[in-house]
Amino acid sequence: MGLGRMLIVAGIILLAVGILVSLGERLPIRIGRLPGDIIIRGKNSVFYFPLMTSILLSLLLTLILWLFGRRG
């Protein structure tokens, strides 16, 4: 029964991520283009490092995994 619940929660999370990706252009905050992300534009190249996006995703995943760990 624990595996079934985990699959349901994983499906809900994937659904939420899919909705965010499909509506990403219309949201006021674009995931991957947050303030704090590093963009260096050269003459013939662009270097992009999503620093703030990485930190935000890390905090979100840490919170989710911490909540799952408390229940188990």
C-alpha cells in the first residue's frame, strides 16, 4: 500500500510540473529565468548558469524528501 501512495504522489508532482512547464510563458516568474541566474553574453556565445533556479529546486526537493522521511 505504501508503494501505491508513493506512485500517486509522484504522479501528482509530475502533473504539477507539467502544468508549470506548459504555462511557463504566462507565469509572472519564469522557472529558469529567475533573478540571480547568471547570464554572460559574448560576441559569439552565451553562458547561462541557473544559480537561483538550482537553489530554489534544491530547497523544494529537500522539503519534499524531508516530509516523506518524517512519515516513514
